[in-house]
Amino acid sequence: MTVLKPMDREYNFTDFIKQLYKWRKELLWAFLLIMIVSIVASLFLPNYYKAQTTFYAASPDLAKPVPIGGDEKDMRIYGDDNDLDRLFTIANSHEVLFFLVDSFKLYDHYKIDIDDAKAKFKVIENLLENYKTIKTKYGALELVVEDKSPEMAAAMANAAREKIEEKAQMVVKKSQKFLIENYEKNINIKQKLVDSVSMRLRNIKTTAGVYDTWNQVDLYNKIFANAESELQDAKGKIAFYKGYPSMRDSLIVYMAKEKGATNKKANAQAELEKFAPIATELRQLEQEQSRIIEQINFDKERLKQLDAAYSAPFTAIHLIESAIVPVEKSRPKRSIIVLLSTLAGVVFSVLGVLIIDNIKSAGIIR
């Protein structure tokens, strides 16, 4: 017959119950002790209060000037996911976190030695344990702060939200400032260019005696045509009066008119020949000058709008709910702590009882 050693025997539920019943007093005392310790320990845990503020991202379109000649029909009021992601990034940036550290003296609040080499790491670590940013199912940003002081939790949540909006506004303002500086530079460059073209025009006109680029050719052509007409008329009259010696005075008058018309035609021809080579160049320069001036005027109007937008306040968030002072603690959940601690203690106690009982049965200890 094969004899089973104590450690080799098979167990069933009845054996398990018998072992527990054998140690019933010890298990009962262990259960009571663990429950009492859990209750006492949970009572020493500090209460934390949760304050939260909810807001949506505003569209950067609200900070843009209305396009010249445009309208506001395409302007968005609420931001998209990219705008919300930007707020999340700002909310967890060191600038916002250390703003809270400095504003609420968190080194002292969390009892961290500021002279410690790891003081900054420790204070941020403590803050992030009580500081959360959550995206709600409706696409809003919920900022949550927990603290032992309900007043401080609410104040920190609201201060963080205001700092996030300030930083978001600064990002947009920085972009606006960059655009303004670019427009100012472009206007200065174009102004220098138009000054150069204007100077060239003045020099050419002064040298050539031009006063009206577009009408002067027409004027000279008109003078030339009138002189030609007067000349032909004078020649006809001279031919007529030569047949009448008695009308010598009239002949002299028309001969003088012929001479004057000839001189007028020659002068107009000379002016046209002098002006013709530079007329095309002058017209091109004046067109270029007009085009640049038009661009400058457009840029100046755009710059005025950008300056107005830069100076005007705008919102970077749409506030849904400010943080209020909480009246109910958020943690610890003492009943759950006691329940789980007691349950875990009982499980380990049972395991301990089984181990000890099996060791005794094996004869290792008595």
C-alpha cells in the first residue's frame, strides 16, 4: 500500500473549510485588526476637494480684421480640434505650471525645500498629481484642480484658465505683430521704389521740357494740325491776292500769316521729334508709379485694420463654467479604502493560515 505524505495529499473544499474553521479565532481577530487599522489609517488621510472649470476654444478668426471688401459670413466663432489642442498644450506648459507655483506659493504649500536640487521637479510632480486637463465628450476642455483647501482649488483652477487664455491671446498677438512689421517693411520698400521712380520722372521731364506725358503729344499734334491748316489757308489767299495788285496790303498780311504758320508747324514738329523718343518710357514709368502707389494705399489700409485688430481685445476661449468652491470632498473614498484593505488583508490572512497549516502538517515546524 502506498502511503501519501502530508504534502502529497489531495485537497477538496471540505478540507479547506476544516482548515479555516481550525483557525477561525485567529482569522476573526485578523479581520477585526485589519478593519480597525484600515479605518484608523483612512481617518488620517487628508480630504481633497476638486474644483473644475469648463471652456471651449475660440476661433482665431475672431482676432482677424475683416478683409477689405469682404464680409463676416465665413468667420468661425468656435475653434476646431487644432485650436483645442493648442489650449491643451498651453495648459500643460511650464509657463502655466510655474505661474501656479509662484502665484500660490506651492513650494510652501507642498512643504518642499526650495533649496533642494530637485525642488522644481518635485513641485511640478506634486502639482501634476492634482492638476488635470480633460477633453469632454462635447469637445470642451475641462480643467480640474484638487487640493486640501477647497478655496485654493477653485482659485487655482480659475487662475490657470485665465493664464491659458492670456497665453493663447499672446500667441495670436505675436502673429499679428509679425504681420504688422512685415506690412510696415513692405510699405517702406515700396515707398522708396516709388520715390525713385518719381525722381527719374522729374529728371526726364525737366530735361525734355515735358509737363504732361499723356496730353502733351496730343497738344503738339493739334498745334501741328492747326499750323498746317493755317499755312494752307494762307497759301491759298496769297495765290488769290497775287492776281490783284491793288490788294497788296492783304497779300502782305497773308504772307506774314504764312510765315507764322510755317514757324508754328516747324516748332510743333521739333517738339514732337524731341518728345517722341521718351514718350513711351515716361508712360511706362508713370504706369509703374501709379501701380506702386495703389499697392501702397492698399497695404496702408490693410495695416490700419491689422493695427486696429492688434489693439482691440479678443477672446481666446468661450467660458462655459467657472470653478466654484467645492463643498464635498473628492477623495479619499474612505469606505472603499477600508473595504479593499480589509478584503486584501483577509485574503492574505487566509493564505498565511494555509501556508502555516501545511508547513505544520509537513513537520517542518511544530
